[in-house]
Amino acid sequence: MVEIIITEKFSVASDFAKALGVKQKFDGYFKNEQTIITWAVGHLVELWEPEDYDPNLKKWRIETLPVIPERFKYKPISKTYKQFNIIKSLLDNDNIDRVVIATDAGREGEVIARTILLESGFTDKERIFRFWTSQALVPEVVRKNMNELKPLSHYDRLWRAGYYRQVADWLVGMNCTRMVTLRLRISGELFSVGRVQTAVLSLIVDRKRERDRFVPEIYWIIKVLFSNPKGKWTGYWFQDKKIEGSLDSVPDDLKNLHALKKKEDVDRILKKIKQSKSGVVKSIKKENKKEPPPFLFSLTDLQQEANKRFGFSAQITLDIAQTLYQDKKCLSYPRTDSRVLGTQNLDMVKNILSKLELTYQNMFFGVDSTKISLSNKRVFNDAKLTDHHALIPFKPLPPDATYQEHSIFNLVLSRFIAAFYPDCEFENTKVITELEGETFQTNGKVVIVDGWRAVYQEETQDSDKLNLDSKKRKKSSSDSLVSSGKAKHEEIVENIPALAKGDIANCEKIVPEEKKTTAPPDYTDSLILKDMTNPSKYVEEEEIKKLYRGDVGIGTQATRAQIIETLINRKYIERSGKKLIATEKGVFLVDILRKSPLTSVLTSPEETARWEMSLNTIALGEPPSDKNAIEAVTSSHEESNRNAIKNFGQIPATSFLAHIKEFVAKAVNELKLAKFDHVFKPSDLNRPTGKNSKPQELVKQSDKNLKSQEQSKESKKNLKKTNLPKPPLSDNCVCPLCGGNIIEGKKGYGCSNWRAENGNCRFVIWKEIMGKVLTEQHIQTLVSGKTTKLYVLRDAQGNKFKAKLKMVRKDNKNYSIEIIPESRDIIMSNQNVIQCLR
DNA sequence: GCAAGGTC
């Protein structure tokens, strides 16, 4: 018997070759007497372009829209044409007894295989079988599942759902992009529109609006420093009852407790408690809590974490992970949405751990070997497995790795090892102190057992730290994203003295503090990834909310980074440090689309998520078609089935395509007829987008501008080549020694008066301090004498630690950057002080 | 000049 196995990518083909003992490798396939194993490179076949159907469609014209092909056709993708031809010629052989589809176990994997077969002209379904598993492809899994091949028809519905996804995205994208661009007719400006990119853009635009509209509200909190012979503690005034006129923009857990909106209430309370010298400890509640190690990384989780910790964009993280997987072979397949491994992976994990232990011995001291077993369901869980397992390290990082690769690898490594550590155990203490009938709350947290936190520190920069209770903490961090604003309020006290109920509480100090509510944060890569992964909060209906939990998102893990970059390339959003902020162009597009009922659907994450849901229903719930699936999706049968559907609900498979076509035709017509009262001038594109943003450099594609763009690129190049001085940093960033400008040099930021004739000032701050690369913003913070945020630094041995940086004056000619470690365990030595003066 | 989905 001769069989051909087709996988989605080379690495899988190689797994199959190993498992089945097919040793000889040819150009594009492995082969022995009975078995040929070949691979795709993702999609090898794509839908025709509009101009492939009709050359007249090459030129964009309003009159030729909408483009709705009667039958959609495919063609090989030019970049991978060679591999497609290899597969095609392998299939073009009468001796083939069976073809085994072994692409990834999912909707797109199905599309990849079916379109290759379709385009190769291999239509004999009787000879096609499906290899299907979610397990990692260790030899036993490959061999076992090769003996349990499934009939192709079991997956016809999946192929149908994938096909609908493709054509629906094509119809919306091609037609709406062309129509919007043509209707707006702004010289050279492309206004792309798509199911995913437009929904994501809307989120970012809405966030900008929210922030622009936001009016901070003033409120007060009252802190009291208590003491008794046992020690000191700080209590925060609170009241259980709702206060009249409470703040809307303060989260629920704060507004009824600590925040006081009226000054007279503050004065009244202050007057009352000032009379008293001492109060009493009214109650003490202690609770012991356990916290298991975090799940292993999915790609999106890793991207979020790397963005929070290192400021890497989603794309950078994916690129680094891809290199570590593909070239350095020390990470597993990166494009995964799974956070667990399969039970079949246990032996592999044992091998990997023993390999890693030789190199990273210092991270293994607390590993609980009983957790390296199948009873550890947070790691080994077949039920939660999707087509790839979680991201894990395979072997130690080679020594030639870059700093960035080091950062990403270490994250994955420490999360992996932490998964086999014991739980973290801590004690929460809640003290209520009473003073003149007013109540004050103190929260304390004492870690009893570090557990996994000894090797993996959690980053909490993007979420707030308001509550200690993990349930509450989750709630408050998600609330902070949807509420119109929040009150920042630190109430964590690490060490509370060993108080007892009835203890005296001397009132040492009363501190009323005026605060302002803050707007919801700008999106970052991390925050937008989170909302794309889990759009359920944009869904009102409880039933659909439930269905969305985890499964349905906006975009997929493999493309989310790309979507963010597309929005930036289109100048819909711009990056400012870590922030992603909508531009005038982005705001304008969303406004245009929201003017008409159908096109506004595209700006609604709820509607687009619902759309995905319908495709899932088709993949899972529709009765199997007795037709040949390939025929079914390419026949014109559906054309006649024109059930107009008013909204996106549960759409029967048979009318999905008809519905989409109708939707697109109507949406395009809306855009065609729409009257845009606001005439958008090209000059609008160059306007600053808001109070805090810089003017955009939106370059129009006219010849003149292109030229100037080229020129500016050229001049930048020359700048580097000739080492011309760069423009100084901002006006308020001046040399503390002589008042000169701070300019960026090759290795540091220094004083512009460095020449002898200008005073020979030697002030400089090096760009890299213990592994931390400093940007202009950091320099501004340091020069202004402020302390920076907490950063991850590295000592001379390469050990990570967290510290803040601050510039301090040593004498009248010396400044130095002091490194203030987070943990007192790190001893300050002279090494921790970097001189600013050469 | 257009989408989103894979892959490298």
C-alpha cells in the first residue's frame, strides 16, 4: 500500500517521519516504500483576487462594487508555489492507495488541507482520511492515531465553517475597503476595513473617547496612623453604608467604603476624631490562603506578560519566540492558545526537566517532585488541550542568544519550573480599628510559604493591587477596564503588628488626602490582547456570554500581533511608548461606519464575536451534509437560498453565505449613498489627536510627500553615518551640572556642552544600566530628580532583581544613579551606584 | 492599494 501524509508544517512532518521510521528525505517530502510524508507551509492556496474574476476590477471604481463572485475560486499562493507543486505532483500518481490529512486539528487546518486537495484536483473522497489528535506528536501518539484514522466526512462541517470564514472575510474586506476608500477620496489614503481589524480599532477609538471625555472627580480619604506597644499600623476610614452623592467613577468596592465626596463630611469626621487620643481594635480577621502556580503560557499570555515586563510589542514577542522555536530549537511551537500539556507529555516533561536542571540548577531547589505527575491537572490536562500544547522550554538557551531572547526564554523557563513548585501560602489579616465611633480598616498580607513565587514573580503593573483577596482582585482589575474611571488608593500593609481584639489604639497622626479619580487606562499591547482574547465583556446576553467564555475571540492567537501592526501601518492607531492610541484617521473611520446601521455592525466587537459564534455552530451543530463537501461549498445552490436574516443570531449553515452576501451588498450600498456631513480634509490627518498626544506624522502617498519621506529617511541615515549631533531632549530636561541641553549619544545621554570651548561638561547617563536600556523618558524622569518605576535589572552574575533608579547629587560636581532594590535582601554596595560623571 | 488565516 502507498500512502501520502500531508501535514501543516515541516516540524510536524518531521515528527511523523521519526515515528513511522521514514528516514529518507527528498526535496519537499520524506519517503520510503509505502509512505510519503509531505508538508504545507500554512495556507498554500488562497482565494482569487477581484481582478482574477474580471480584469476590469483591477481599477477601484464605485460603479463596479460590490464584487460578489458567484463561485469562489482558489489559486496557489505565489510565495509557496514550489511546495504546492511538490504536493500536487505527489498526489498525481495512480498508485496512491490513501491520502492522510494530518494538518493541525482545527478549522484552519481543515481549510489548508482541503484547498490543497481541491486545487491539486484530488477529489476521490473514498481515498482521503483524517488524522486527528490534540496530543503532542510524540511517536506513540502518531502511531496510535495512524491506526485510528477518521473518515473525511466527519470533518466536512469544519471545512464548511472554515470556507465560510474565508469568503465572508473576503467579501467584507474587499468591498468595504474599496468603497470607503473611494467614497472618502482622500488623496492616497487607504481606509481598510475588516471583520477583525475594524472591531479592534473600535475598541481603541472608544477608549480614546472615554479618556478625552473623562472629567476627574475629587474625593477624599482619611488615613490614621495608630500605635500601641505592639507596633504601628495605618487605618483607612470606611463606612459600610452608601454615602449620599457617591462617585460614579469609583469602583463599587471603594465608593461605599473609603471615598468621601463631600468636603463637609471630611471636616465633620476630622473634627470628631481629632478630639480623641485613643481608640480600640474592634475586630481582627485572619484568613489563610493558598495560591497555585500560574498556568503554563499560551502565546497570548506570553505576549501580555512580555509587554508588561519588558514593553515588547506582541509582534516582537512572537518574532523572538519563533526564532527560539525554529532556529535555536529551545522553545516549543509558539502559536498556541493552550495553557496545558497532554497526559502523553509526562515522559517528555521529565526528560526536559532533568536536562534543564543541569544548567539552571539554582531554579530547581524548591521543585516538588510529586507534582511532576499526571495528578497535576493544572499542567497535564487532556480536556483542556487544543491543537498545540502550551509553550514550554525544550532545552537550555544557547549562549549566543540576544538579550531579548534571554528575556523571553527566561519567562517561559521560570513559568515552566514554577508549575512544579508548591502553592504559595499567605495569611490575610483585616483589622478594624474604631475611633470615636468611626471605623478604620487595615489590610495586611504575610507570605508564609513562598512556594512557586520563589522562582516566578507575578507582574501586576496593568492591573491594580487594591484587594488581597484573589477573587476580589480579579474583579477589581476587570472592573477597572470597563468603569469610566477609578480611584487609586493604596491600602496594602505588609506587616501588621500582632494585634488582638480590644487592644488600645493610640491615634498618632490623622492624614486627610485629596484624590482624583483617574480615567480608564490607554490600551497597551497587553490590554488589547486581553480584550481580543476575551470579548465576552462586550456581550450583553448572558447565554451568549457563557458560550464565549474562552473559546471565541476576536482574531486568533497566530494573527493578533499582526492585526495590531496593521492598524499602526494604516495610521489608524499609533504607538506612544507602551500605549496604543487612536489617531484622527482611526476615529474618523469608526465614526463613518457607525453612521449607518449595517456598517456599524463592523465596529461592534459583540457583533463580530457573534459572527464567529455562528461559524462555530456550523462546525459543530449543523447536521452533516450528505453531499460532497467540496461540491457543496462551491455550488451555486446557496445562491438560491436567500433567507434574509435581520440580525446576527444563530444562522443556519445553508443560508450563512447568502446572508453574508446580502449583508455586504447592503452595507456597500449604505456607504455608496451615505452623506458625510463632515468633510475630511487631508490636513486633518496631521492634526494632533488629543491633549496629550504628539502631532502625527501621517504621510500621504502623493509624490511630493513620498519624496520628502524618502528625504527624511535619507537624512536620518546620514545622521547616523556622520555622527551629527541629534536634537536635544525636551526643554525641561537639562544638564544638572551646567544647565546645558541633554543630547543622545551613542552609548549615553550626555550634556551638549561637552566641547572644551563650551566648558567641557562631562555629565552623562549611560543608556544601559545593569541590563535595563534607558529611553528619553527615563532620562527625563532621572534628570528631574524623580524616582523611576520598578525595573528588572541584572547583576554582574546575570541574576535578575527588581529596583528603582534615582539620580542623586554627591557633591557639586558629581551625580550618580542610585539603584534602589525592591527587596532589602539585596545588599547595596558601590556596584549599585553608577556614576554620572566620567 | 483591499481581508484574515496559516506558515516561516
